[in-house]
Amino acid sequence: MHIGPSQTVTPGTDQVMCLSCHRAHGSPYADMLRWNYSHMIAGDTTKSGGCFTCHTQKND
């Protein structure tokens, strides 16, 4: 089973909630985050740029 970001863009039925960014039962990252955001740069257009971890297009 694949869990995580995909290259498929859907018509906006997804909902952002706490678990979109945080883990329910702990994480190795600060604030129980799913990813290590300390190395991400806001606005960067690469996969390591934070926003594009989940969003696959600029207008998502």
C-alpha cells in the first residue's frame, strides 16, 4: 500500500486536517510532524520545498 504524496491531482475533494501534517502517535521530528520541515525552504519548487511535498502543482 502506498501512503504519501502522489502525482495524481484530484478535483478538490481532499480535506486538510491535523493528520495531514502531524503523526497521531509520535514522530522523530519536532512537533510530531510527518516530515523534517527544518530542512525545507518555503516557496522552493522542488520536492524538498515543503509545499510540494503534498501539492503537485502551483495552483493546488
